[in-house]
Amino acid sequence: MPQQKDIVRIAIQMTGVYPQLIQLDQKKPLSAVIKEVCDGWTLPGPENYALQYTDGVQTYITESNRQDIKNGCILRLTKAPGRCAEELFKGIQSTEPGARCDSLKELAGISKDVTFAQEFISRDGHLLLVKIVEDSKESNVIMTHTLTAFMALMDHGIVSWENLSVVFIKKIASFVNSAPFDASIQQVSLDILESMVLSSYSLFTQVKQEVTIKRLIDHLHVTNQQIQTKAMALLMALLQTAADSDKQEMLKLLNDKSFRQYICKDIIHSSGSVQDEMAHYLYVLQSVTLNQLEPRMKTPLDFYNQEQRDALHKLRDSAFDVESENLSHERRRSLCAKELRSWVSLTTVTPVRIWAELLLDS
């Protein structure tokens, strides 16, 4: 007799039949549970079926994650991941464009589940997706589903990014470099390139050769917030992965006033609010920029160097409203205290606001 703590009361659905309300014994093998459910609907071949959540990512239920099932959960009896992987593997090779599109669309959604991903990759399904991209003969809709499915499969870390061909990398880069081009394809292509850059330095080198910083900056000038965010993500990935010499070269471009104007005009002061992900990348950019200036910041001021003294006065003039220099000693001390409080208060301001209020003044 199973203990009460091992019993979970759930509902199981399947298209075309009435749901079953069962008491799931967590100590019973999952295969036995599925067989009982299939018997309740007189379905042959229980090995061809599996249980799956009905909401969210619609994850397959396995022995390793079944303890997450809670009272009141609604599950679905569906095709087993191996059977589903086999059908989609054949579907994306169909000679009928509609069938290929439907299979790739379904694949893009279900590939987020690691159990399915393992089955599909074991059939070299990811290589089929690579070939579709390299051949580049499909419509934009099919290509979007293909790239989305590929990215979802690679996110599980089952296959190394370094196994990708130069042809594939060049093709993904061409989607990003093309202007104008389908926004959905560009968005997922930027995502793929970011993952490549973060995975290894050799891929960073290849991506840097194929996609120019100037082209990524151009993507910040569009109205599509998702494109802006993905472009900024790739920029930050390149910047953080680069060696010191490459980093200095990139920072010269990113410190240009026109780039800061893009940030302020097209991102911070755009019609939509700055999303958390973009705010994070602005913070990363600010941190990397300041870190590069740290050695210079720690260099003591030479009070006998007129050039350094002039630079310090210029900084003060840029940061504060400078009043007449014909002031009494007490008035000068009061102004210095006020300026110091203003300077310190900047540390409590968000990176987005600092970008908006200060960068264009320099």
C-alpha cells in the first residue's frame, strides 16, 4: 500500500477523449503509470507514449523530474520523445514545403525540452538544420523556424559550437550584415552569433572577421527593440571576449560621440521604455569602459603639469555649473561642498540615467 506522501492527484488529457483523474504513485515506475493510462483509453503500444506538462515549455515527464509534479497538475498523454523526434526528422525532409514548414515550426517549440533534444540530436537532426541554413533555399518563414529550432537545440550544450562549419558561420553572419532583411531571421542570427562568441576564442575570431562593429552599431539605429537588444548583446560579447589590443580598438568606436547619440536617442529616449536586458548591457558597456580607464585613473596628478591642471578644470566645468571665480573663501568652500555632494550622488543613479544625462556632454 503506497504511503499518502507518495500519492499525487492529477488530471491527464489527450485530444479527442475525456480526461482521466488519477492518483499518481511516485514510487511506481513511469512506464507502468503510462501503461495504466493507455489501458484506460484502450491505446495499444504504451511505449510510444509519454507524459508532458500542458503549460509553459511543455516539458516531458521523466524519472528525473517527476518529483516536480504537484497535486492538481494537468498533464498530457502525447507521443514519446523518440517517436516525435523520428516523425519530425522525416517531416523536415519532406518534398512538400507546407509539411516542412509545419514540422520545423513544431520542432522550434519542442526543442526547448532537453529530453526531446537528446533524441533529435542522436539522429543527427541538428545537421539537417545546418544543411538547410547552408543551402539557404527556403522561404524566410521556414528559415526563421529552422534557426529558432537550431538555437534551442544548441542551448542544451549537447553539441559543441566548435563543430560548426565555416560555411554555416558565414551564412549566419550574412543574415546579420544584410540590410534590409527579415527581422525575425536577424534576431535569432544575432543570438546564434553571440553564443558562438561566448563559447570559444576561435569562434570569436571568425565572427569578428565576418560581422563588423559598424554594422552592429547600425542595428541600434532601428525601431525594433529586440534587434537592438540582440545587437547590443553581441557587441558586449565581442567586447568582453576580445584580447586587450582588440578591446582598445573596439572601445575607440564605442566611445565615439555618434555611438553615444544612438544610445541616447534610439534606445534611452525612444518611445518605448528601456527593458531590463538592455539596461544590463548598458551597465556592462559602462563597466568595461571604466575598467579600461582604471590605470589612468590611478595615476597620481602632477600638480606642476599645466596640461593635467587644464584637463581637471575642464572636467569640473563639464560636470558643474561654474560660477564667477571672484568669490570669497567661504563661498568657494560652500560651492566645493555642493559640487562634491552632486558628484557622490551620481553613484546612486542607474546606468541608463547616467548615459542619458552625462554622456552627450563629453
